[in-house]
Amino acid sequence: MKIKGIIIYSLILFSFLSFSEGTKQLNPAAGDKGYLQIFDNNRTTRPFMTYLATENERLNIRVCDLGDTIYMGFKQTNNDVYFRLRDPNDNIVMGPMPVPNAGAGYINNYNEAVAGPQQVVGAGGYNAIEYVPTMTGDYYIEFNPKHPTNVNVNKRVFDLFDITIARGNTAASIIEGRLHSKEWDVNCMGGNNPFNATMYIYSDDGIITSVDFNGIQPYGFSIAANRAGVQNTGNQDVDRQSVGYDLNYPQYNIFLNEPDTLCFPLGQFGDITAPTTVTGCGANKCINLSVNQAGEIGIFLELHGINGFQANSADLLLTRSVLQGANCIPWDGRDGEGNLVPTGQNITMQVDYYNGITHLPLYDVENHRNGYTVTLVSPTPPGVNQPKLFWDDTQLGRNAELIGCDSPCHTWTGGWGDKKTINTWWYANIQ
């Protein structure tokens, strides 16, 4: 049947390939635990993909060509959840209608979810609801418990889900890297269940890094990424610190697959364009730096006499944001212990220019025994493609890692992350 541009099929084809976007990535193996959820603990502060979701909390489906088709399927065992699909202009183009518990749009089991929509993969897939878009841009899907229109704030977990884009009716026509959100909400159904997914972060400057969660152990937790930290007040040293409550700043799009670069263009790394100099005198010095695109800069002043940065010493480490063109990094002329550096003293200075900065503030992750593994996906410069990881947990009585460690790292146990926002950051490229 056909309703408002929706076509529902029950065609069975005879080929089988594993293509889908949803459960397949959140649960790489059948026994894994990683499920989308709405209204965790019945709270309006967790409105991911609900009727209350803001732009940052939507589950988006990017349509880049009018030949694209959206296929959808779900399994939600409360059997009381409604959904609707909105177009890029916020118009409702499907629903509200119940999440299916049988027939078209219902996914029976894990294998069907992993296989994808049978309309394009054939036998073994699920019988999908199909929507043919009438415009390009970000469509988004919204869910609501108990009523098609009146908002009810009740926690619901989705056992299985798949939202796939295809440009044709064969498995080869499926296009991955279209499903994205700036803030995901995931339930692992227990604080000791490992989350084994890998997700892809697309920064605003077009840099793609992947995060292997490497068996992280939350119960229900939220995932966001940005260029500042847990907040964006302009005070860089404070914004990046982990905090003991729910505070995040969704900015970057996060994907289950590597983003489709035909829809999400790749960026390029910047360069330092002139020699770095120090001007001024006394407490009014400038470290002058010129770059050809915005990024972060790390300046290490060797003032302790021992090679390499020595914490709690005269060595000084400055980290600041820079804009395209000439920048003055203010320096009061003091060392890491607050003493004025004598005029004429020879200083060894190391300047690192960071591109593709990504902060990953996660809320309510009880344990992380193994640490993250972060990999630079695109663009790939010569050399190491696994960025060093940084953090500052000093507000919570733990250490800060400001030099950077090789992933996997940043671990915690004993339920330490419960009801805290733990931030980790990295730079995709350092010059």
C-alpha cells in the first residue's frame, strides 16, 4: 500500500548480503549490549530522538539525491511507542503511527537487523517501511511513548533498529554513513555489560576520527562531541575539565559508519605559515604565531633545565585557540612556578599546531577498564594515525594528562564515572 509517499513491500529476493545501519554497528556481535533509548530514567533532560528533541538531539537521515530511498525497521517490546518522520523543513511526512510489532517495519531478530531491508538485500533481511524523499537534506525521526501526539516522558529501549539509505533495489546500492546525531543515548542493560561499538566523529572542519569504545561499561549513557569540552564559555582550561554532574555541549555529527564524503566533504589540515617569535617585555609579551586556518596551539617553554616537560616545575605549557592569520598568544613572562623569567635567558620553545580538535564528553559511564582507541580516518597525513589522548579530571580528584598518551588510555573503575561527565580530547594532526 502507499500512504503519503510511503511504500510498504513484502518482496523476497534471493540474494543475501549484510548491509544495514543501526543495530549492526551498536552491537557488532549478537551477544553485545548496545541499544538506543529515549527518556532515560524518565527525564526530560534525555530527549534524544523524541518529540522534545532539539536540533542537537535529533536522529538524522541525510538525503543527498532525489534517487535516495529511506528504509526503516524496529523492534520495541513495550508496544506502545509512536513515531513520525519529518523532512528538512520540519514538516511531518509520515505518521504519527505505532512502531510496528509485526509485519512491515518490524524486525524479528538480530540477524534480520544486521542483514538490512529485504527490499534491497533479499532473503534474510527484514520487511522494511519505505519512504521516498521529495527533497534533499536531513530528515529526522521522532518517537513518543503511549500517545501519537501528546508527549509522555517514559523511558523506552529499542531492542533492534535499522535505518538504511539506498539508491536502487540491490544490496550494492546501499549507501552507508548517512545516519547521524550530535548526541546519542545508549543503554547497555547493566553496568557491567561492555559496549563494543566504534563510532565516527565528523568535526566542523571536516576531519573524521573513529572511537573504538573498547568494552566501556556504562548502564545508560549519552555521547556527544565538540571542540571545547563539557561546555563552551571561552575559558579553555575550565571548559575541558570533567565534572561531577550532567553537562555536555553537542556540536559535531557522530555516525555509526564512516560518513559518506559525497554528502559530508573532507577538510584539510592547516599549516604554520611564518616563524614563531616573541615580542614585548616584562609581563606584556606576545608569542606571535601565523596559521592558515583556525585550530589549537600548544607552546612548551623549557625552563626547568631537564629535557621534556616536567610537571609541577618551572616548565610552562600554554594551550590556546588560534584563528586564521596572525595571532598573539599572551605571556606574562613568568615560568610554571610563577617566577619572572630573567631578561636575556635562553629559552627552548616547542610549538605544536593542533588540527581537528575533538572533545568527547560522556555522561554516566560507570567503568572504563580498557581505555579508548582513537584513529584518524580522513584526511590521513604521513605518520601516526592514532592521535594521543588528553584529559583533565582534576575537578574530580584525579589526574590530568596534558602531554598526551597513546591509545588505548583514560581508564576508570569502581563505578567512579557514575553520574559524572568525563571528557577526553584529541587532535587529529599535530605539526
